[in-house]
Amino acid sequence: MSKTFEQWLMWMESCHPVEIELGLERCNQVLSRLISKNLPFPIITVAGTNGKGSTVAVLEALALQAGCKPLVFTSPHFIDYRERIRFNGDILSEQQHVDVFEQLEVARQDEPLTYFEFSTLSCFKFAELLEPDLLILETGLGGRLDAVNVVAADIAIITTVDFDHQDWLGDKLEDIAREKAGIIHQDKIAIIADPEFPEIIIDEVRERTDNLYLANQDFYHQDNGQRWSWANKGCAKWEFDYLSFPYANVSAALKAWSLLDDFCELSQGFVRKALSNIKLVGRFEIIATSPMIILDVAHNPQAFRVQSKLLAQQGCSGKTHLVLGMLQDKNISDSMEILNQNADRWYLADLETSRGVSANTLKQQLNYSEFDKNKLQCYPSPVEAYNAAYNNASKDDRILVTGSFYTVSPVLELQQKDLD
């Protein structure tokens, strides 16, 4: 008897004894049995500590604006597994996923696959079946040994590099950068959006390819407050309206698009229309205005610094109520130091994952006195923390839900249920 969609998802969680196992050998073997031909369309892979999701979203928007049919793979999902794979702007049906899962299970044979590996390989099967005009891939962790990297990208984009996942990627910034640069293949195109990318790794990339494009050298962007501008090397500067996500990521995506010979349309008006259609779920997403409610999956110091800048640009006449839950492998002390610059009241939440840090552990990072105890409370779930924040907030206040996908997802699901 065949499995239902939900049964497949439950099975995927138990297929491999660990959540993360980096390495390409198992995925390569399964992929060779899963698809029968080379993928004949351009492939763009995006890696980086932060900014992958927004970069992918911009690339997808450009493709759709050009009338192309992109296949997009991202992770993790917020509510529905099907968010991970989109074709021509839409998620696929449960039955389509079941059909591919069944084919993947045959190809898997005895190879154990992690949840991420199973979902990544299913995307490659969809790529063979659906024949998109463009395949856009987001790495899960690192790059060199990430399952996405079993297929060589025609264009590799590195967004930012900072300290995160050190247990897997190394304790030195150069080591982390080297792992992410592993998505850059011999003689393929490489785009590095981070102007502070370690020079020693750039030199290594130059030995691999002559097709290297660097931010502030081969393409440029400038933040002008309520507007921003972008320019390709040797070209006129284009101005665009304010966006609530880092312009460096948009800039890199535009550079990548300019290098796709088959989709050569690139004008200021074209880009403006494409950007106006982007909706980034959970990335500094404002879902209400009175009080203002912001959902942001920022989860490391670099991302929280960007978040702090956006909060300052936005301004708030009232108080900021901060709903926070984080995972154990994050730099919690530095993150909370940055968050403390904006938080008037803290609502700390336990997360529904064994990887989560308890609310009480988060509380110990803050040196609030007994006098200030009403500014800090612990809750058994993000939803309960959010409800408390909402009940305490006035219409001029703002509520920021942040720290992890595990923090934002249940609040997002609650909001969607309220709308239904």
C-alpha cells in the first residue's frame, strides 16, 4: 500500500539517524539512479551565512517577470513542506510530491538519506520531469558538501560570510568562506556579494575560474535612505525604491541575471516591476500595522545587525516587544546584546525542537535586576509568548518575533488561521 503525503514526510524524518550529515557520495549515487539525463537548463546555486532566501526570491521574481518558468528549491519551510519547491511561482500538489518520493525511494535502494537530502534529490527529479527554463537552488548548510552541490551550478552566488554552524564549517572565517565557495565549479561563473569576503579564498577561486565577479568591483549598489541604486561595471546607475532586505543580495542577483544570455532582458523598468512582486515570508515581514507586527527569521549576529538597522530606519513612537526563541548552536550572547539595543520588553520562548535553547537559559544571558523583572518573561512556546506580547502592546508599539524559523513558523501559522 502506497504512503500518503503526510506519511512520506513522517518517514523522511526517520530515514536517517541524524538530522545533518554532510557529504556528497550518497547523494551522487542516488542521483545517478534517479535521473537519466543531464539537466539542460541554466542552474544558479546560492550559498552564504545570511541572505540566501532574499537572493533566491529576487532571481525568481526576475525569471517570472521575463516570462520564464523557474524551478526553485529553498529550505526550510515555514508551515507546508511544499513551500520548498516552486515551479513557475507556484507550489506543487501533494500527489506530485508523492509520485516523485516513490521514484526516489526506488533509486535510493539502501542508502540512508537525511530529510534535507531527500527533499533536495526530489527537486532534481522534478527538474528532469518539469523541464524548467531555469533552476535556482539554495544551499542548506555550507556549500562544498551540501546536497545541492551534487549538481554543478552554471552560476554560483555567495551572499555573506560570518560565524555560524562552526561545528560543521570551522572556527575561522576563512574556513567558513572556503566551504561556501565550494559551490563554485571549474570554469563556471562565480559572484561574491560580500565585499569583505576573505582575500585568500578569492585567490583560491581565481585558480578555479576566470569568470569571477566581485561586489564593489564588477557591480555596485548604494543605499540612499529611502531609495537605493545599482550599476553594472561601466553602465549607468539605476535607482529603485526602498526594500526591507539587504541591497547587496539584490545587487548580486541582478548581476547573475545580467550574465544569463538566454534571458537577456535587463532594464530599469523591468527590474522595478520584478522587485515590486517580491513577498519575502518571514524576512522582516510586516504582517500588521497597529500594533506593528514583524516576523524575521534572523538567527545570528550578522543578521541581527541588519535587523537593527531596519528597525532604526523604520522608527517607532512606542515600545518594542521582542518575542525570541533560539537554537543551541547559535551565538546567543552576541545576538542578545544586539537585540537588547531595541527591546523594551522580552518574551522568551521554548521551541518545539530538541535543538532549542530553553527560555530560562536565554533569560540567564540578560542581567535584568529584580526591579526590571516585569520587562522579561518566559513562556513554553512562541505562540504563548506572542499572545502575551500582543496583549501588552498598544497600537503605537511594535512586536518583533525573531531568532529562528522555529520561533516564526508557529506565529505565522497562527496568523494564517486567524485569516481563514
